[in-house]
Amino acid sequence: MATIPSGILGHFIGKAGNVSGYMRNGKNFLRSRPRKSRKPASPARLAQQQKIKVSSEFTRAFTGTGFFNITFPPYGHSGSGYNRATSALLNLAITGAYPDTALSYPQVLVSKGQLPPAQDASATSDAEGNIYFNWTDNTGNGTAKADDKVILVAYLPALKRVVLSMDAGRRADGTATLPAGDFAGYTVETWMGFVSKDERDAANSVYTGSIDL
């Protein structure tokens, strides 16, 4: 059933016949409801569906955090940070051919933008499950600022879970810590990046390797 919250001339939300209405980014959209096809999917379509599935398994771990809306600034484009993150995965990080498609973690971006990225980034862990990130302070290189905020991510492929920080320190610090004790006994994939203090800009993230906790 569809509703028209603002009256007959207002937004149309829901399903009515073969049409559905929805809101996205403050705009009202109408579209025809898709019809199920009885034709078998082509190999190309199956391959694309699997790529999307692999990407979604990764991005789903970030649901509810608002992370990608900050780490993938729009730069004047429409759509959500989630969509921009998914696009980056599909274009840069998919490896293998159907039916053996997978993510190449070194090519995964958890942030993307125009700020200078981290330099000489690395990660290590301790017995308590803390992950220590280190990098060379490159403040003053282009638009890099000392107060750019540090973002940290550890992804657990075995359980498809993530632990992250959107404000772990500052570029000038050269070091930051991500507590990940809940992932003890597992191997995690790690990244770090920067966003500007006002969160309007971001840097391409840097893969800091697989860490055994």
C-alpha cells in the first residue's frame, strides 16, 4: 500500500499497482516494479551478480555506522557513501573469475578522496588484541594538515565483522591504536586513512596488512 504524506500533490511512498515510490537523499522517486524473468541468467549476469554479492558481504559489516558517508565524500556527486564504497570495490578490488570471485584486500579502499594518503603506514598487534598503526607524518605535503583525523579499520573475514574508529588520532601523531580484543584468535585485514577535521575531504586508505590476533 502506498501513502501520500503531504496530500495529493505530495510525495508518493510505497507500492501501488506496478509502480513504487521511495525517498532517497531527500528526493522522491517513482519506478516500475520489476517483473521476474523466466529466462536463465547469462554468464555475464551471473558473474556480475557474484561480484555484487562479494562486495556486499564486505560493506554489510559497516551497516549502521555511517562510516562510508564520511570516508567517501560526495565531492558534488549524488548518491550515498555506501554506493561510492561499493563502486570502488567493484572497480578496484574484485579478483578472480566466476564462480571464484573474491576480494583482493590490498586493493580495497575503505576511504577515498583528494587528501594525501598515509606515508609508510604499517600495523602490528599485541597479546591483548590491540592493533598499533604507525606512519610518517607528512603534514604540509599538498593539502595534508596536522589535524586531519585518523580512521582505522580491522575486518574479520571469517565472521564478516569489523571494528573501526573514525577519530583515532591526528595525522601529526604518527601512531594510533585500535582495540580489537574481541577478534582474538583470528586473522584480520587492516587499513588506515585520513579525513579532514570538517569531514568534507578524505584520503585514499592504505592497506596495512593481515594481522594475527
